[in-house]
Amino acid sequence: MGEWLDHSVAVDVDVPVETSWNLWSDLEQMPRWMKWIDSVKVSDADPEISEWKLASRGLEFTWRSKITNLVTHQIIQWEAIDGLPNRGAIRFYDRKEGQSTVKLTVSYSVPAVIKWMDGLFLGRLVEATLQDDLNRFRDYAMAAKQSPST
């Protein structure tokens, strides 16, 4: 049985919460800012189901996720239904004067023998990568804000 590792990161974005929400909830666009995500395909038959492919440094993982909780402009929560065991949530916080905060929490299951690596370097690597992804999202959102067609 695997053990779950949890990581959370956040970023302030100089766009309204509605803009952050609209950009993030278009799941198929995620590879534009998430370095490890190679592709996301939302099911035509059920928009709550999506197929994910993670590719990094020669490693490739796939899984299907189901949205388990969705509250417009507040939260998108998911859980893998097959493939790479993972779950998490993206939360959106409305700030004053057209700003928002986006907080990403990701949990994934690893073999118990690997859990000790989390404290050594794995956790720092994952959190640094997720923070970089959120920083790219912030930049993407700012560019979208300046481009009225997005």
C-alpha cells in the first residue's frame, strides 16, 4: 500500500478571480503553464472526466481524473479514477481591486519505501516545480488580461 504525499503552493495574480477561474477551468490549456503536464483531454461524453499525461525527464505517467467538487470562482477538486494515484484541489480567492490568489494542493501516492525521500529532496523538488507552474500561470493570466480576445 502506498503512502500519500501532500504539497500546496499559492500565487497572487493581478487579475480578477473570474479571470483566474476561467483560464484554469479550461483544463486542456494547462500544458501552457504546467511544465510536467504534456496533455489534458476532457471527455466529450462526460466533461467531469479528463485524461492526463505527465512527461518529464524520460518518465511518463497517465491517468484519468474525475472532478469531485466544483464551485464556480472558488474550487475545482479532483481525484484520479485510474492510472497514477493522485488527488487535489485548485482554490481561488477573490482579493480587493481586481486581484486573486490561486492555491494548488496536490496529493499523490508513492510506495512507502519512497516516502522517506520526500523529506530529503522529493518534496522540495515537487513544491518548487508546482510553484514555478503557478508563477507561469500568473504570467499567462497577466498576458490574457492584456489581450482582450482571450
